Amino acid sequence: MAAEFAPDDQQLDGKVAIVSGAGAVEGGIGNGRAASILLSRAGARIVAVDRDLDRAAETVQMIEAEGGTAFAHAADTTLEADCQAMVAKVMETYGRVDVLDNNVGIGSSGTVVDESLENWERVMRVNVQSMFMAAKFAIPAMIDSGGGGAIVNVSSISALRPRGLTAYSASKGAVISLTRAMAMDHAADGVRANCIAPGPVYTPMVYSRGMSEAAREGRRKASPLGIEGSGWDIGNAVVFLCSARARYITGQTLVVDGGITASGPARDPNA
Ligand SMILES: NC(=O)c1ccc[n+]([C@@H]2O[C@H](COP(=O)([O-])OP(=O)(O)OC[C@H]3O[C@@H](n4cnc5c(N)ncnc54)[C@H](O)[C@@H]3O)[C@@H](O)[C@H]2O)c1
């Protein structure tokens, strides 16, 4: 008997995907750049959005070099007007929106005692407000496009296992709740919303701050698999969650961390 549902490899043919924070510094592979390239390989036309247009344009060059279709768009996704203009530009150019990879995020460290209110507000604005704003305009466009929609909001395992990154952890926890709210509120519209919670991933955000080989090795050892995550690991999870293969999945958080959050202290065999 033929399979009832057997999606092929080009799962996103004809679809249009907006990726925020699609650039990366120093020609590297960040989570947004990797997702843009992998969504393109799956058949989608890509809108690479970044507040730094040169970074987004570099992502577009990489996609076009492989024969994909994309354009770069400059936007500060914390701003309502920029998010509105971003979606208007996508509708004008491609006439539809199917996927939103809400990937923008900034890091921050400090305890609740030493974190400043100013920085707390900045982190919340970039990490949470950006996702709220982009979705506010993308969801109606997805509904108008008539093919449902898929949103991925990028959280972090810091939301699940916070340590010394108070504002960042709180912002990424809010991303999980925001995702569940979007998923419930728009399921009847055919829009799915899921979260990815990456573990330590070796992206330009991390290595441009400087990271010794010893620190990198420590990150590898923190994972039961003994390996370090890359932007490609996150990008592959984005493609899966946005494809028809995930059609029955919404409101979930997919942890992509080499098993870090599943691990605990080694069991004492004599205990
Ligand atoms: N790298 C990690 O280890 C790690 C771990 C967990 C979660 N994450 C999350 O993954 C996402 C991407 O991380 P990355 O390491 O690839 O980051 P990155 O710094 O390499 O790339 C982020 C991009 O977002 C852009 N950006 C920042 N603020 C913006 C704004 N207001 N408007 C538009 N663009 C903006 C930057 O210009 C940059 O090009 C973030 O949400 C981050 O919190 C990363």
C-alpha cells in the first residue's frame, strides 16, 4: 500500500522564507546564515534580514552561488516600522510569506544583582520584542498567502539551565512562552510555531569575542556526544520544523545541544 504521506527532499519548493539575523561576521557561519542556506537548498526563496545589510548581502551571495534565489533586506527587527516594511517588501517582491525564522538575538552576562536595567531592557527588546514584532506582520501575510505558515523562534538552553546570564536566560524563556502563545492562537489559521533551544554553538557571535582552544575543548566535553555544535546543526533543525515533515508539530521546543540538558552527574556505581 502506498504511503499516505511521503514528503520529498525538496520540501519547501515554491515557499518564501524570512530569516532574521541572517548575516554573520567575518564570513563565518552563524545560525541565521546556515538556516538561510539550508532553507534555500530545500527549495525556498530567501529574504535575508539583518540590521547590517553587508552581512545579509554576503549570505545572499552564498545562496546565489549555489543557484538559489534570495534578496537582502536591512531592518532593525526591534522596530515596528522596520518589521512592517520588511513584510511589505517581501509581499511586493515574492507575493507570499510561508516561513519566518526569528533568529535575531544578542548575548549578555551578569547576575540579577549586577545586571543594569538599561541592559536588561536592551536584551529584552532585541531577543523578545524582535520576535513579537516580526510575527505581528508575518502571520497576517502567511494567512493571506493561503498555504499556512511555519515560525521558528530561536531560544537557548540558557532558558532551561540558566547560569550567570540573567537577562539572556529570562529573554530566552520568554521566547518559549511567546512561541506557545503564537502556536495556540494561530493553529486554526494553519500557522505552526516552534522553538529551537541551541546549546553552545561555535558561531561568529562566539568566536569573534575570542575563545581559546581550551575553552572550546571544555564546550565539547560538556556534551555527552563530545562534539561542538555548529550553525548547520541549528539550520537543519529549522528546515525540519518548517517543512511538511513537521506538519503535526506546534508549540514545541526542540533542544539541539548534543545532550547537555539531558545529562547529570555521573552515577556512582557503588552508591
Ligand atoms: N551561538 C550560540 O552558541 C547560541 C546558543 C544558543 C542560542 N543562540 C541564539 O541563536 C541566534 C543566532 O545566534 P548567532 O550565534 O548565529 O548570532 P550572530 O551574532 O552570529 O548573528 C546574529 C545576527 O543578528 C543580527 N542582529 C542583531 N540584532 C539585530 C537587530 N536588532 N535587527 C536585525 N538584525 C540584528 C546581527 O547583525 C548578526 O548578523 C540568537 O538568537 C542567539 O541567541 C546562539
